[in-house]
Amino acid sequence: MTGLVSYRAGLAAEDAVARHYSDAGQVLAASRWRGSSGEIDLVLREGASVIFVEVKKAATHAEAALRVTSRQMARIYAAASEFLAGEPNGQNTESRFDVALVDSYGRIEVLENAFAG
């Protein structure tokens, strides 16, 4: 895939995942939120909780899952910390980190609490 095609495919995947969460009742708070530590693909709200979502697109869900690196997880944690600093309860805000995998057919698989050890 060329860079532009890959970029647009990624944006389309993020939009599809945002709709998936919206259909489940979560509210999109931010798309491609950027802090000094990096970017978070989607930030959603479920009541007082915040859900941080990393979207990965590849031919298969398995290939997409392999694209989430420990370095990237650390960057997402740092950016999420920046986001939570602006919340009324700050770092005490209930939150989780999901990974949404999108395959070449557009099928979405969400791994809730994907970063939980």
C-alpha cells in the first residue's frame, strides 16, 4: 500500500471503530487526540469513565494485533495521562485501554482492557 492509501485506510478504520462504539452507547470525546507524548486514535466516554482506543488495520485481525508494540503502549499511556490531567477527577478517572482490530473486510474486533497485565 502506498503511504496515502494506507493513511486513508487507517482513517476509514478509525471512523468505523468510532461508529462501532457509538452504536454501543459510548460517546466520542476526541478523535486523533494529540498531546506532547503522542496521539491517541479515539477517546470515548462511557458515563464518567474514559476509554482510550488504539485502532490497528491489517489484512487479518492477527496481523493487526502484532502491530501494537510495547513502545507504542508506553506512548499511549503517557498521552492518556495528559488527557486525564484535564478531567475533573484527574488521574483518578476510571479508564481503560482498548485495541480495535480491523481486517481487510472491515470487520472489527475490540479487545477491551488490552493493555491490562
